[in-house]
Amino acid sequence: MKKLVVLSLLFGLVLPLAAKEKKHSLEIGYEFSDYGYREPHMEYPIRDSAKKQGISVVYTRHSVLSDEVNDDDPTFASIEFRYMDGKADYDGYLMDGTPFTINDIRDYYTEVALKLGQSYGSGATKFWPYFGVGGRWLRNGEDAIVTSGSVTGQMYQRTSSYFYVPLGLNITFDMGDAARLTLNGQFDWLIHGNQNSHMTGYNFDSISNEQGKGLGLRASAKLEANLGKMGVFVEPFYRYWKIQNSKVVTLQVVDEHGDPTGDLVDVWEPFNITREYGIRAGITF
């Protein structure tokens, strides 16, 4: 019993001690997620759902302005790379409202972000506000004639790009030198977006719609364990995008011979929502 009491007291003394930051740290993670895209305000709503998996790499440098980590330079900088790939199920409609479903469409995206910040606090709990710049590039579908049940239509390739400013906060809770819990919340302010719909067989190769209004939200909780020269972590996460209607592009209608009919049609990318949640796990150096 006395040994248990002594061990408990020692554990209570060690637990609040803050882990020493490394000058350089590298995370390599595997991610698995459920991914969903929706256009909820359309007369015929479009849905795109996928199971995705991929990799992420995060490099962080502490005390950016100094040669060594020290309390007088609490700055930090990180660069983050992510690639996620999967097969999506697409539920859409033809122009006359006829529904159709296409399965196993390739859907993948790449994301890069640079973040700068500064830590506040001492002891076991610290706050790490940051800002930065980021980019996200997604490709969905292939340009092809597809048949789903009794319905035949064109499945076109879509590529989208977002450029945004991440504004976030990490809160770290050190559990001695052995473990750390990091809570993250991030707001992504869309600066510029562009949606390209690649179509063949028309009087144009693609439609490009600019997207100027939108936002993203992210949240995660990462638990790290220090194993000496390396460590391991697991991190549940949630990511969300809400993009408003794009700018309108006016196209000229042509007949079956490719000749202009004199009619015009307005085309835009509708309001859409993307939700993604999953698990990230990996190793740290």
C-alpha cells in the first residue's frame, strides 16, 4: 500500500512537467476517412460519397529565429502535405431530372499548407495560435459516356482548386516526457477558388467558374507517445468546407453540327458542402 502511495505521488509530480520541444520534428501519418460532397440547394441535389485513404507529412521547426530551442524565441513554423485518394459513388440527375448512380469513380485531392505561429504559456499546458497560407487541389471523375441502369449520360471530369488562409489554435497538454495531447481548431478563409468542368463533344473543352466566397473548419485531437528517438500518434479529425455559388459564365448554345443557334445559357457552380472525418495515425521523429 505504501509503495502505491509513493508511486502515485511520484506520478503526480512528474505528470505536470512539460516535455522539451525538439528543434526539428517530422510526422509521417496514414489517414483513413469518410468523405461526402453535397449540392443541397439544387432542384436535383448531387451527392458524392467516398472512402478515402492517404498519407500526410508535417515538418515543424521550433524557435524559428534561433539556432536552438529557447524560451526567448517561442516562434514556430510548419509545412504540411496531404494526399487522399479513393473510389466515390456519384448520385446525379440528367437535364430532365432522371436520376442515375455511378459507382467507383476515382476521387482524390492534394493539400499543402505553410503555417507560422508562437506559443504562449508555461508548464504542462501551452497555447499555439498560428496563421498561414494553403492550397487544395481535387480531381473527380473521368470524361466518358456512362450507363447506369437504363440511363445513359456523360460523366465529365471535375477539377477544383482552393487557395485559403488558415487561422488556428493548438492547445497542448504534456503528460511528462512520455505523452502529449494536442487539441486543434482551425478556420480556413477562402481567398480564391476555381472549378473546372472538363467536357468533350461540345463547342468548348471546359467550363471554368471562379469561386470567391467560402470557408472551411477543422478540428482534431492528437495523442502522442514518446518512445525515445521516435514516437507514435493517433488523431481523430473532422474537416468541413462550405463554398458559395460561383461567378456565372455565359455560353453559346450550338446544334448537333456545332453551329451556333443564337441561344445563350448561364452556367455556374452551385453552393456546396464537403464533410470529411476519419483517423490519422503514424510516427514522429
